[in-house]
Amino acid sequence: MGRPPCCDKMTVKKGPWTPEEDIILVSYIQERGPGNWRTVPSNAGLLRCSKSCRLRWTNYLRPGIKRGNFTEHEEKIIIHLQNLLGNRWAAIASYLPERTDNDIKNYWNTQLKKKLNKLQQGDDANNQERHSVSESISKGHSNPSEGTLSATTPPEGNHYLFSFNSDESDEAAANFTPENGAFKDEKQQDLNNQMPLTLLEKWLFDDVATQGDEEIVDMSLGETSRLF
DNA sequence: AAGATGTACAACCGCGTGATG
DNA sequence: ACATCACGCGGTTGTACATCT
């Protein structure tokens, strides 16, 4: 038996919010703040459950929400973070404060998945030659499955720094230049042959790497193989 | 023109978690 | 330690609108 519903379903209104309800909720919260969400519906005079009020406020009525089309840069950030964090939409949304987790989740499920599929289809011809980063970097590791891969974009450079750290503390690092899709470090020369960029990777790197934002990214090898 | 199908997104539901008594 | 409560999260559903046949 599951948890009982938060509200009495017989007396609570469901379905789309009307403009009148929106006005009531907004003016109540602007005047008194949400405080305890459980008391909001009764205090504001709304026949809605507290969850519904909170959701309506956080996903739609809250000030500072940006609606409408996602920019290409936002798309790339979402794709990038989804690869690193998985479907943790709230965590992803924290990097895009003007977007709600619900918005990002919907956008991912309805548009970005399709877009990625298209890009990956374009890479199919190259798939035979490709190796995953986990395979490349795990060369020489006695137990690569226990390691983590890190990717860093230094703010001053258009380079990705990949590093691998395992419990045994040995490390492989490489300076990566997205403009030519190659590793600069001599000690990583062999990776150049093993890790050609896909269309998807180039699309992601070109933008993210030129934004000037520092990003420190840790991921498990399992997640890594999904990204590459 | 009308019904079928697809798409976008708002909203709901159930569960996990932290706070509190 | 345990029960209860409130909140937040992610998965899923419902529905209005657009497009296709």
C-alpha cells in the first residue's frame, strides 16, 4: 500500500489552471510568501492541493522563468549535463536558472533525444573505427572499471583536459583541441588515433569549449561510454 | 472538410528524503 | 529508534493544438 494522497481527492480541483487561479496564487505568494505550502490553498482560497500549487508556482508562475525556444547553447549544456548526471533534471536545471526542471525534462524527451539520434546516425559510418574513451584511457590500468574520468575546459583555452583517476591513483591526461579533434600532449599521441570525433562530439565541443566557462566534470566509466 | 496521428508541454502521481516531535 | 509530515524529484499521463491523409 502506497503513501496516502496529500489531499482529499473529492474536494480538490485538478487539471489545467485558470488565469483566475493563477492571479489568486501569485498575489497570495507575492504578499505573504509560500511559507508552508500545505496551508497555501486554504489560506489563498484555492481548491487545489498543496502539491499542485507548489508545482504551478515553481514551473510556471515564479518570476524569472524563461519560456519559449531553447538556444543552441542551452541545448548543448543540457546534453552535456545529461550525459554526466543522467536524468537528474533538477540538478541540470540548477545550471540553467531561468529554466525549470520540468521544462528541461520535456524538452529532452520531445526534441533533444531526436536531435541526438539524428547526429548519431550521421556518425554510423565511422563507428567501425571508433573506440570508447574508457577503452582508450583504461589502457594500462589494472582495474579500469573502478576509475573516474574527468574533463576540464580551461577558461583561457579552447582545450579539453581529460584525466583519468583510479583508486590505484595512476593517471592519464590529455590536452584536447576541438578545432582539429586531436590530443596535443605527446604522451597521448596514441589517443589521437583511437578517438576520432563524431559529429555529435564536434557539435558539443565547438560551443561548450568556446563559452569560456570552466567546467569540471566527473563521471563514471559507465556514463563515459554513453557520452563517447 | 474531417478524422487520424503526431507533438509539445502542463499537470499529476508515487516515492525518497530530511526535519521534527 | 520510530512515526509522521512536508517537500522535492523523476516518471508518466492527459490534453490542446498542429499536421497529415
